[in-house]
Amino acid sequence: MEILAALQVLAVYGEQQDQAFEALIDSQDGALHLVSLKDVYTVLDRYLSGSLTEDDLEDWAMLLDSRDEFDCSTVEDYIYALNNPDLMGGISHSAIATMADLVREQLTG
């Protein structure tokens, strides 16, 4: 898997996570993925549909926050909140639904 494809897979918690991690570990080319509101919305929607767990959501945010390959500057508040769930009262369906609504409003302007 190419590094840019791997970064996109990881940014949306997509299929082929194992292959994406392998590509990330093996890569030395300094690729960068700008994490977008659409990426965040995709992951929040997957959580709300039951495809991801609270732990998955927190792990995803921690990965994006800790790796230099991901530029989270446009979504840093959302990533911070998900990476530190105790600060927002924990990850719950209602909290994530509210967050998804905020992201959707920003997407649709």
C-alpha cells in the first residue's frame, strides 16, 4: 500500500488498517495528510452507526494527534476532545451525535 493511501485509510479509520499501519511504519518519505472535517465526520458517523467503539474512537484520535504524518490543524478541537474524553464527560452516543451535528454544520456552511 502506498503511503498516501495508507494515511487516508487511517484518517477515516477505514478498511485495511493493518496494511496501512505497515505502510506507515515502512515509510520514510515524510508524506503528510491534512485531516479534514469530512474525515472527522466519516469516523463520527461510523461510531454512531455502531461500526466503531468508544475505544476505537479514542485510539483513532490519539493516532492522529501523535503522528507527524497527520496535520490536524483544521480539526484540532475535535481531535483533542476525542483524545481526552474525560474532559468532555466521556464518549457517549449523545456527545458524539452533538459533535457530528457541529461538524455537519461546518461542512454545509
